[in-house]
Amino acid sequence: MRLRIDLHVHTVKSGDSYITLEDAIRRCREDGLDGFAVTDHDTMTGIPDRIENESGLIVIPGTEITSSRVHIIAFDIDEEIPKDLSVSEIVDGIHDQGGIAIIAHPYSLFRTWVNPREIEEASFDCVEVANAYQFPYGWMLAKNTDLAERLGLPMTGGSDAHIPRIIGRALTILEAETRDAEGALGALREGRTEATGRGITLSERLKLVRD
């Protein structure tokens, strides 16, 4: 089955986001998404069981870990991994826990700009090619896609939302065997992914700058 999931959402636990779990649930329902992933900065936000049970959505816990020139999304880990380690150390730490390591917005003006050789040595699992926050969106999408193709890695998408209205602007379509977090993560591990979406508007970008 095809699951439409935003794999990159920040909540108020990130410190620079205005999104609560309830906001994310509301937006996913409005946009017809199957779920979302919580990827707060350098921390793992606990997801109460009632959130997934009562919402009917797939809610995947994760984190976005800060390294030099690279941000790394981690899924399916139980223990937080310190930020500011080398890229390889972070990816190895994720894999040691049986987790999934995704390069977040590899080429992104004013945020991250990867060294391809460093990335090749780190054994990532996926590349986030569609990120709604990136500007100019089309150019960054092309560069990220080229990197994923050179590395031979599956491609993902996520909004990188910090305000509710952006949730779902970019997302990942997963060919999953079951409609739950386990099915979504299994599709990620096996590379059954498709990235899609579009960038945020100028007014939304200005709001983020002002706030």
C-alpha cells in the first residue's frame, strides 16, 4: 500500500518551531496524509501511545542530529546520539542501534553543504531530496537528486516544517506492507520510496524570518 508521510516535522521541542503534536495531526488530516515523523533538533521527543491510537495516523519518532556541515535524520533508535560528532560517528551510532540514517537537505543555502567524499564514507541509508524549506527549491531538488543518484541511495521528502501550514508541503510516498510505523520503516529500509512536493511561499519564508 502507498503511504503518504511527511518525514521531517519539527515540534515545539525543537525550540524554533511553533508546531504541537495536535497541530501536526490536524494538518495531516486536512491534507489527507497517512502520517508524519517527529524530527526535533538533537533530541528525541516521546510520542504518547494515545497520539497514534486516537489520531488514526502513523507517527514516527525520530531526531535531526547536527554534525559539521551535515544534518542527519535518525529513525528507529532508542538512545540519543550527541551532536557535533563526525558524520561517520553519528551514522555508525545510528546503525549500532539498528536505526536508519538519512542525509537531511544535503545541499541547502545558508544551512548545510555536504562534502560528497565524506558522505560516501559514512554509509547513509537514504537522501532527503525534497525539502520544502530549501531555496531556490527547484535547484536544490536537482542537486540533492543528483547526489542520491551518484550514491545509489533511495530518496525521501519532508517539509522541514516549523509552522503548521507547511506540514505536508514535501513528503515521501512509501510502498509499505502494513499501515503502521513498522511498515513505513520497513519500506524505508528496503528503498521503496518516492519523494514529492514543492517549496514554501515567499510570505511563509518571511514569516519564518520575522519569527
